[in-house]
Amino acid sequence: MHGVLGRFRTGSAVDNEEEINLKSPVEDGGKIQKIMSDQDEGVKLKREVGLFSAVLLIVGCMIGSGIFISPKGVLKYSGSVAASLIVWTGCGVVALMGALCYAELGTSIPVSGAEYSYYLRVYGSKGRFGPIPAFLYLWMCSLIIKTSAVAIMLLTFAEYIVEPMFPSCAAPGMVKKLVALIGICFITFVNCYSVKMATMMNNVFTVAKLLAIVIVVSIGMYMLSMGHYEHLTSGFEGTTTSFSELANAFYFGLWAYDGWNNLNFVTEELINPHINLPRAIIIGIPLVTLCYVLTNISYLTVLSPPELLASDAVAVVSRKLTCCL
């Protein structure tokens, strides 16, 4: 039946005529769309994320496996200790500039969803491509970008788990991949089984990684105060002059800064986003940059550049820092 039945009205008893009023699909569809639009406008996320929580969100999303695996690549391709520290600072500046651009987008389009919402708003349902670009972007993130990042993080996890078991030789690659596979299966199971359990596990791991950074920096600063700065005296000796190698150094460094745009995913939940979004970015990213520079200085208080380059991950730093106490 192509029409939508409106109402029935019974006529006189003589002719027993029934009058049926049918509404056209166009009119009825417009009414339904209006009702749905009114409902959508009434559903909004609560603004409960303040400035402090926003800063912690940026810091927590940015600090991760990158600071434990990128120092080797940055030092290798920059060529010297001083140049590597400049690269780390430069990566922080690049991340800050990108985040400020996103702050402009977030204050102009104050909705959650980051890139998806921006694509959807720019092209819109009445544009030439409609919601297709936003949809394709989500699929690209799900199948290519995020999966690659997860693979790197899980292999880093496996590196730290396996390396202490092979103190005199390199760990077999197949063992690392097997541990990484077990890790991703466990995380997938936890997320499917219980959201509460997944949240608790995420909180524990976030506190653990921040605590690890604090311990490394604290011990490194202590060693520096005791006069152990011989590995930092080489300065710019051996600095590369190749643009491609310098680009690779920035590539490794920027991996550690990934996550600088994550605050835009919860813009709609920010209290006063036009003020707190740029403020959180201006506070959070320089804080992470300072933390990364101090962490690399701490590495170099106990490891020489050749020792740092000899390890696929900086897991040996924790052991050497502990031995120095």
C-alpha cells in the first residue's frame, strides 16, 4: 500500500459511504523527518569535562608506547644527542600547531566526533558526495590507520615482555608476534565481556605508564644532579646533514606525539569549549613535550648513544636506572 492511512469517517446510513483520507508519502515523510530532527536537537551530551580533565585527557592519550620505542629512531637519524633533543622539541611544536588548527575547528563546529563530524558538516547530506567522505574516513581509520597503530603498540608490549627472558641474545620474532597475538585477543575479550572491566583495565594501564615516566624522569634527574652527564657532552657531534634522515627523525618523534587531536572527539562534553579547548591544548602539549625531553635526557644519563641504539626498545633503561640507585 503506497499511501499512509490517515483516518476513516463513516458517512450516512443510506449510502454507507466510507471516506478515506490518504496522506502523500512526501508530506508524511517530511513530518517524520521534522519529528526526528526535533528529537535529535533534544539529545545532547552533558558538558562535564572541565579544563583539568581535558588536560589529563590530552596527556593520557599522547603518552604511550612511542616514548619507549622512538628515542632510538630519533637519535639514529638525527645523528647527535643535541640534535635529537631539538627534534623532540620540534615535534612538540608541530603537534601544538596541528592541535591549534583543530582547536579552531572544534570551536567553530562544537560537536563531538572530530574528523568524522567535520567531514559530515563540510559535505553534508545535501552536498555532492553527502555523508560518503565521513563514512569512508571511519572505515579507513578502522581498517588501516588504527589497526596499524594497534599492531605497533602490541609488538612493543611483546618486546618488553619477551626481552628479559633472552638476556644474552635477541628474542625470536615469532615469539614476539605470538605474545602480541595473545595480548590483542585478551584485550578484545575484555572489551566484549565487560565495559566496566575494560575501563578499569584502561585506567590501570594509564596510571602505570604515567608512573613509569615519572620514575624514569625522577631517577634521571637524580643521576644528573650527581654529575652523570658525560653522555650529554657530545653536543652536536655527528649531526646529520641529510634532509631525508632528518625527516625520518621527525617521523619517529611524531609517532610519540600521536593523540594530540583526541580532545576534539569529546568537544561536545567540554565545559565552555570555546575557552577550555584551546587552553587545554596550550597546557597539555607543552607539558608532554617537556616530559619527553626530560625522559630522553634521563635515558642518556645512564646509557651512551651506542647503547641506546643497540636496543630495539628502551627496556634496558629501567634495569640500568634501578641499578644506579
